Amino acid sequence: MKRTNLGEFEELVLLIIGAMDGKAYGVPIKNKIKEQTGREASVGALHSALYRLEDKGMIEAEVGGATAERGGRRKKFYRITNVGKQALVTTYTLREGLLKQIPDLNFN
Amino acid sequence: MEKRDLPLWINTLLDSLLGPDQAEIIKGDLQECYADHTHRYGLRVANLRLLGNFMSVLRPRVLLRRQHQKLRNQWALTGQDLRITWRLFRKERINSLLNLLGLAIGFCSAILAWVYISNQLSYDQFVPDAERTYRIESVWPEVGPYAKTAFPIGPQLVRQYPFIEGCFRYLQVFANDGSGVPISIGEAQFIEDKIVSADPAFIAIYNLKFLKGDAQTALSSPTNIVLTKKAAYKYFGQEDPIGRSITLEGKYEMMVSGVVESIGYQSHLDFEMLTPMSFMQEVKWKGWDGFEHEWASSMVWTYVLLKEAGDREKLTEVLNDLGNVVPTGAIKDGRNYELRSQSIRDIHLHSDIGSEFKPNGKMLHLVTFGLVAFLILTISMINFVNLTTARSLIRIKEIGVKKVIGAARAYLIRQFYLETFMYCMISALTALFAFLYFKQDFNFLMTSSLWIDQQNVWQWIGFVFVLVLLTTLFGGFYPSLYLSGFAPIGVLKGRKATGSSGIRQALVMVQIVASMILIVCTLIIHEQMSFIQGKDLGMNSSQLMVISRPPRSVSNQTVLQAFNQYPEVQSITAGGGSLPGYPKATWYYHPDGFPKERQVFNTAWAYDHIAEVLDLNLLAGKDFNHVLHNDSIKAIMLNRAAVESLGWTPEEAIGKSFGEYIWRSEDTNPGRVVAVVEDFHYESLHTAVEPLVLLYTSNDFGNLVVSISSSNLLETLREMERTWAGLVPDIPFHFRFMDDKIAQLYEREFRIKQSMNFFTLLALLTTAMGLFGLLSFLLMQKTKELSIHKILGASLVQVLAILSQHVVKLLGLGLLIASALGYGLMTYWLNDFSYRIDIGVLPFIISAGLICLLIGLLLLSQSFHIHRINPVKTLRNE
């Protein structure tokens, strides 16, 4: 299995894209991050992560949906791929396994 | 709610920095956030946040996305590229190798020129304070400047003037006029011709590096002698020479007190053995008597070190005064003896006066050589560019394909430049190896020892690197920048690359012009050199031999009589002074009509039959003969120039009185003109023949001059050596052909000629390669066109005609331009000679002819090739 090294922020973005299931583009992702973690992600940082994920093949993009708020500009929708899903699972499994090895850790 | 758009500046900036699609999306996001923030937090905060977001976009990963989009991994193709490069190379092996070779040749000549010129320019620069060190020279009315001055001048200057810090005098130790000193070490005998004598200050001023022995004391005793590393090895091998003794002329025992590094390869002075000046004074070496205190003589080389460089003017003044004061009595046209100075830094390349230590280099030659090397380099670079350009056209399809699969333009540019760079580097490395490998041969060719030391190694490498970069830049220019710009579809469909024929034509022109100039120059230089060497010197010197005189213990007469026995010896006499190849000598006379002022004349001393031996043309009178001429009235022989300078005709001159000046006396020796001979060149052909006095002298003077027939030469010489050994057991038989001596003077010129030939051959070769490459290039484009012509029924001749069209125009124009430039260049070069050829049209006709022939042959072969090719092959792709 190819190593998927996901940065912490990237993983976060990937998770959120996965959760939003096809309705994710720049601004909503940004908002959701704020909502779920309290972090303010800047547009640049976000797009940077999106590009990386795209290059790694974990998400795929589709352009469309211009609105007035955007001044008539289109949006780029992202959707998680199987590769991306697999990467998330792998990460999760790895974390879970290690966490279980730590004594006195309570999952509440 | 107002819908505010992004500020203009953000808008434009993002548009210019990002690709159109990317810009749209990012701007959209920014816009949306901005609107949201305005709504939630108000304008101020929203503006701040917008700024923050905008800044966050300015990061590499985002900005460089544009190219990235095209091909994710721009380096993926590099491996493939290398393979392609290699395959192309092999497919056109000959062409590719020629390309590399041509460039390597160019680089090699450039390296050679660089090293040689920097070497030559650095002569005597190693001397600390070289800018304050000057040589004193004397200018004699009538005969001109001499590098030597009187013996007492140097020390006197130091004593009298505080701005002169120090001085040293330098003298070459000769056994006789011009030949080496016989030395013996133990039983072994040698002849060393580079023994000099100098004041101890020489060591300090010239900063000689002592490998053994002490610099301060090395020349303290008159019997000390210092060797160079080379001499030490030659005579003592691995043994330590310090303390060993060397005997000069079988009489003077010297003790080796030091070993130093040679300076000959970077200085106008040279030596293998160094003795102190005190030695010469003590033993009163030949001719020393009296000259020690004589102020009006040219005897030693004198160098002074000034306290400050700015004191030069003071020096000039002092020398002027001194010149006026010194009583020489040799006044001609109101001009007296003058003293002047010359910076040692200028000597090697700019000084060519009488009695130089050794033939100096010449700025002119450096310039010529640099020019030639530059032309070769240019030609080879042009060739390279041409050939590379031509070969790259084949690859248009490759470029098209690459673009389609996503290669960015930057990538293509990078690829082609990398490839060109690799070619250049390989050529450069080849050139470097060739240079190092052939260094010995180059040394011979350039009459010097090329050297590279720590200091200039980096300059050297830097120079080569710059060359490589330049070549890469120009060579890769066309394929990288021009070809990579093509739209892929057009290329793949086979639309022809129009290319700018203007540039190509210009390149061909330059090539033709440069090669023509080179050929013309070589031809002319060749002619001039032959002219000098072959010109009748007014005497027959090819069978003349000069034998170094035996030591005082055996008289010349004995040897002379002994040698006269040999049938091959046609004529033998003794002589010295101003003979060809020997340093000029002068003396003073009172010709008829000049009772008071003594006149200075170039002088040679000779015994019987001198005119016969030297094969001189007797215009009047009789040759020297001991029967007719005795010592009470000196017999004088004049040359035509002398007679004319006195206003006499040759016939008138006979019988006229011609007194010989006696050293520091009021009396003169009575003398009479007994013969007049036609002018002959006893000096170099660079100068016109000056008046000459031949003074009859006893046969004990000077060397033996022998006119010997060239049949059985080797046997005769062997016999003579045996006879010599019988008569003079301790001293080796040393002889030289007068030809030798003369040739030595011209050696420099001759070698230059040889190297010119070599380099022209090189240039011709490079030109041929270049023309070949260029023609193939032009023809590639024409191949299809010509195949169609062939189908329509064109004959070989017609094909040829079509091909020639383009070339002929360029050829004509190029040859004209080259002729003009070549003529100018050569006229400037020939000015240096006082005897020179007329340039004439012949060289131009020959050069033009050669070039036309070359091009003609190439065209012919290519036409033939095309004519034979099955048109199907060439038109297949349509």
C-alpha cells in the first residue's frame, strides 16, 4: 500500500470534504473548519491544501455554480475519491491501534 | 445589501499572477468571504480580513500552479530526453562528432591563446616593485639604441642620487664572440652558454628564489657560482651541488654556493649559472681591460630601482645631463650620445634594440596570434551554432508531441539548453585534455614554455567556463527559444519551419569572410617569411661554419693551418665583430677628411681572404692578404654603404687614408682602404644595411670562419674534431653554422610562421566542417523541393544550379568584404619589416579559389546525393 503522508491540516480538510459529500468548495470548507475546530483557515492556506490533496489524488474537482455573491465567478467543487477514503481509513486505523497501546487512556 | 466587488488592485494582481481559471475561483472565494465578513463584522474588519486572505494567497504552491497544471511531474521526461539525445547522437554519428570536434578545436585554440598571451604579458611582472625598476640604455648617434651601457654608470647613479635605491649590472659570459664557455666538472667537460655575471643586488631586486644556499651570501666571493635547478640537475643529478667545484675555461675554479629557480620562462633575462660581477673584474675576463672605467661604452646591462615610481622623471633628467656630459667624441649631425631608461615591464614586448639579452617577444605577434585564435574560435562557435540549429529542426515533431502531452515551454527551453550545455562541456573537457596532452608540442610551436601556476589556474578555468556558457547561450538559442514556441498542431502536421533565413545567411557570410581572411593572411605571411629567409644576403652563408677559437695556449694559426689541409675546406680565415648572427661591434676611425672628429662605424675584424670566405662581391681593390697587408698600416675594407656615406665612389676609396682610433689616445693608427665590397646583410633583415668597416687583423683574433663544402660534411667534421682534440686536448670542439646564427635571429619569426600554418590548417578544417554542416542544413529544407523537381525531370546539373543559387550570392559578397579586411590587416603587419613583399592579387585569388572549390565540391556531392535518392523516400510524409 502506497504511503499516504497527510499533513495535519490536509487531513482535516480531507475529512471535511468527505463529510460534506460533494457540496464542498472553498468557502463552506473554510466555514466548516471554523465551526468544527475553531481555527481560521485563510483562503491561501486552504487552496494550497486543496491543491496538494488533488495532486495526491485524494480528491477530485469539478467546476461550476457561479453566483452573484462571488461576482459571477464559478466555484470549484471537491469530492473525495476512493484513494482519499482509503487514506483516511488507513490513518484512522493506525491512530486507533496506537491509542489502544497507551495505558490509562479513556475514550469518552 | 450592497454587493461590493474586490478592489481593483487585488483584481488585477491576481489576474496577472494566476492563470485565468485559477484566478476566477480564488477571486470568487475571496469575494464570497469578503461579502460574508462585511455582513457579519462590518466594512473595516472585512477589509482587514480581505487583506489577510489576499496575502495568504501569495504563496508558491498557489502561484506556481499554472505550470504545474500542465505536467505534474516536469522532470519525468528527463530520463527519456537523455535517451533521445543519445539516440540522435548515434544516428548521426559523424555529424555529431564533427560538431564536438570542431568546437573542441576552437576551445583549444582559445585556451592556447589565453595561456600564451597571459604568459607573455606577465614577463618580468614577478619582480617585486617592477614598476620602479628600469633598464638604462644608451643611444648612439648613427647606430641607434643599445640595451647596454657603460660599466660605471650604475653605481655612480646610486652613489650620487638618493632617489635611486639600488642597481645591478648584468653581463653574459662568453668564451668568444657568441659561443658558450667550456666548463669542466671533475673529468667531464661541457659547454654552457648561459653563464652570466651580475652584481649581488640582482638577487634582491629580482627576488630570486633560493632552493639551496643563502640568498644574502651566495655571491659574496668572486669564485662563487649559483646554479638553476635545471643546471644543478643536468650537471649533478640528484647529488647536492653545494660546495662542489666547476672549472671555467680550464682555469677558474668556482664553488657552487646556491641553487635557484629558473626565471627564463618569465623574464627577458635568463641564466643557468650565475657568477658575481667581482669575478669578471678580478680575472679581467676578455676585453675587460679599460672598459671598467670607460664611460662611453655599451658593455653591461644596467638596471636601477627607484625609491618611488614617480621618480621616473628625475631619472630621465639625470640621464639626459649625464649623456651630455660624457665625452664620447662621437658626434654626428650635432647629436651626441644619449642615455635613456625603459621600464622592465615594457622590455619583453616592446623592446627590440641592439644587444638585447635574447630575442624578445613582440606585441605585434601577440596581437596577430590572438587574432588568429579568436577567428578560429569564432568560426568553430559559428559552426556549432549552425549545426545545432540544423539538427534541431529534425526534432520539431518531437517538440510537438511533447507539447501535446503537456510539456511546458519552460521545460522545453530547459531541455534544449541542458543538451547544448552538455555538448559544450564535453567539447571543453576534450579541449582541456588535448591542451594538456599536447602541451609539449605547443611549447615547441610557440617558442616558449607555457606555464600555469596557482595564481592563474582559477582565471584559466574561469575563462574556459565563460566560453562554455557563451557557446551554450548562442548555440542553444535557436532551438530553445525559437522552436519551443511553435504551436503543436501546426508542427505535427508537418508545416515547414520557416526559420529566419536572414540569420542563416549572415552566419554563412561571417564564416566565409573569416576563412578567407585567414587563408589570405597565411599565404602572405608565408610569402614574407620565405622572402626573408631565402633572400640573398649578399653572401653565401649556407656552407659557412664558425669554430670557437681555441684558448690562448694554442694559436689560431696552428688550427687554421691544420684545417686548411682538408680538401673540403674551401677557405678558412679568422674573424669577429659585426658578422652575421653576431652581436654588432663598433669602433672609431679617422677617415680621410676627418682628422679631428672620430667617426663611429660598425666594425668587423678579419684575417686573410675574408671576402672569399664570405663570398662577398669585391667592387674595388683586393681581398685581405697577409702578404700585402701588414700591421704597420692597417688594411681597411669598406662596404658600399660606408663608402657612400663618406661621399666616395668605390674606386676613389682605394688608397684613401683611414686611421684607426687608438684607445684613449690622441694618436691614431694609420690605415688605408684596400678594398670595397658590395653590401651584405650582417644584421637582421629587419634593418637596412649600415656602413661597415672590416679591419685587417692578425689571425689570432676572433673565431675561425670556414667556408666548407657540404659534400661529405659529416666525415669532414669528424676528422676536424679529431685534429682539434690532438691540438687542443682540454677544450671541446665547438662549432656552429653561420646559418644557425642567422636562423636563430629569425627563429622567432620562423616559428611564428609554422604556427600560423598549423592554425590556418586548423581554420581551414573547421571552415570545411562548418560549410559542410551548413549545406546539409540548407539542403534538408530543399530536399523535398528538389525531389519534386527530379520527378518533373530535372537533371543533375539543374539540381546543382538550384542549390547553388543561394550560396553564390553570399559567396561573392563575402569574398569582397574579406579581401578588403585582409588587405588592411596585412598592410599593417608588413609595416614592421623594412624589407617586405608587395601584397599583390595572387593571395586573394588563391584563397577565393580554394573556398569556391571547397563549396563547389560540397554542393556537387550533395546534389549527387539528392539526385540519387528515391523521391518516394523524401516525399513519403506528405
